[in-house]
Amino acid sequence: MIRLMQVLLHAGTTVGGWRAQQLHEVILTSFGLSDQRYALNQLRYDLRKLRAHALLECDGNRYAYRLTDKGVKVALVFVLFHQRLCGALANSLFHHRPDAAFQPDSKLEAAVHKADNSIRKVIELVEAT
């Protein structure tokens, strides 16, 4: 699910959304997975779960998926939390740590910086105990 959220975040600029087959191919190639490890049926199950929680929207005529506004927020929290607390993600596109001196122009960038700072504080509290 984390890998799917990560791909959907990076693919967020796709205007028409992504079909399940396209998402499946990107996940397999990006993370070096085999079809047996993450089958198309598992992806479709994950997509249904994301839609059930209103994190994903679908163009019913084409079955093209994209994250909702709520989905972007939840996916950012999950991906950043997983990256910072559960170890580095293999082949992640989120390698860099946001520069604290940088003043972001967009609300999304500001939210990423704020989430990163909050996660950093949680890590410091856990290390202190």
C-alpha cells in the first residue's frame, strides 16, 4: 500500500489519472517486484480499499485513478512516516530531506515541510526515552 501511495503521489501530475495496468507496471519496475509478489488482483484490491476510504477517485468511464485532496494528505503522512520511522524505502524518490531554511511557495511544499518537522520531533522524543 505504501508503494502504491508513493507512486500515486509522484504520478499526481497525470491529468487523466492512471489505469490499474499502468500503475501495476510502474510499481513493478520502480520497486523491482515480480508479478507473483504483487499481482494485478492485489493492486485492484488496494485501489478498492483506497476508494472506500475516499482517498482515491475514479473516472467511471475509463477507470482512471487519482488521489483526492484527502488522499494526497494521507499518502504524504504515510510515506513520510514510513520513510522516517520505519527505515529508508528502497528505490525511493523521496531521498532528500527538506531544507529547513527553504521557504516553500506552495501549500503542498509547506505541508511537506511541516510534516517532516513534526516527524523529526517525534523521532527525537522516542530517542530521548
